[in-house]
Amino acid sequence: MVSESTDLRVIKTRAAIEMTFLDLLLQKKFNALTVKDIASAARIGRGTFYLHFLDKYDLLEKVIDEGLNETVERFHPRTYFVDGKVSFDRITGFVQTMFRHFKKNDRFFRAMFFNEDIPMFRQRMQERFLSKFQQEIGQMNLPVIEKDPLMLKIMPIFVSSAMIGLLSWWFEQQAKISEEEIARRILVIMTQGPLRALGLDV
């Protein structure tokens, strides 16, 4: 029987490997990293590394999966409706919560967004959000589902692409803009449309 203290050591070692890996991804391209680099930086032997991961590709896959799981589980589009109408307060609260999560986990997102050898991350992030959106919204009796099903496909892709691009830009700006300011402007864009949000006559 494995003791609780042993379990805790395993968890701490695995977490240390993952955090070290993210730090290295901020310094070197993924393709240039070796298991030896990771083990050395984490101050463990290569044998210990292989007790937790098959190779660096397995490590990358698990880090991405864990990071996206923790992120997407905060997304609940069905809860943004009250009595069949969109709640602006709930959407604003959601955006603020998400950007606080992004800031708290900036090491993960910076490593994923800006390491040139991990180009598939943005697509995978978008796919996870789209899947959750379709799963929850598809169960609701919204008029658009029958009236314009194509819009139900186009709109989430358009919005999620814009949000991921905005998030990348936000990190490039060192996350200096507050979550409240970001949320307020996103709500303006969503409710008024991009052109009216810029003050243009339509």
C-alpha cells in the first residue's frame, strides 16, 4: 500500500517537472529541449523523469491537457442566460474571472502562446471552447438554432478567434490592462458590434 507521504512526494515531483518545463519553454524552443535539460533544471535524475512521463512529447501533451481542462471548466455558457435573455452582468463576471485565471497562470499561457514550436495550442484551445459551447447551447431552445443554424456555427468561431487573439495581445502588453477594463470593452463590442464600438455610423 502506497503511503500518503509517498503520494504527496509523487505529486510534488510531477508538479516540479511541469513548472520547470514551462520555465524552459519561455527560454528555449520546444524542439531544442531534451529530457536531460528538463531533468537537470528540475534537479532530478532522468530515471525519475521517466517514472512520470514517457518523453518530452508526453510531458507537453499532459501539460496542455491539464491547463486546458482547468481553463475550460470555468466556461459555462448556459449560465449566462436568465429567463431566456442574456445577462450582461454574468458575461462581464465571466470575462473578469477568465482573465484573472489567465493572469494567475501566465507562465502556462505565455509558454504555450509564444513558443514557436507549439503552433497547435491556439487551435486546441479554440476547439475545446467551441466544443463546450456547442454542447451547452445546443441543449437550449434558442430561436437561432432553427432560424439560422449557420450563424450558430460562424459566431462562436468568430468570437473565440477574436478572444484568443486578444488574450495573446494582452500578454504581449504584460497584462497591464485590468480585467475590469477588458471586460467592459468586450461587452461593448458584443452588444454594439465592432463598428459601433468604434463610434462609426452604420
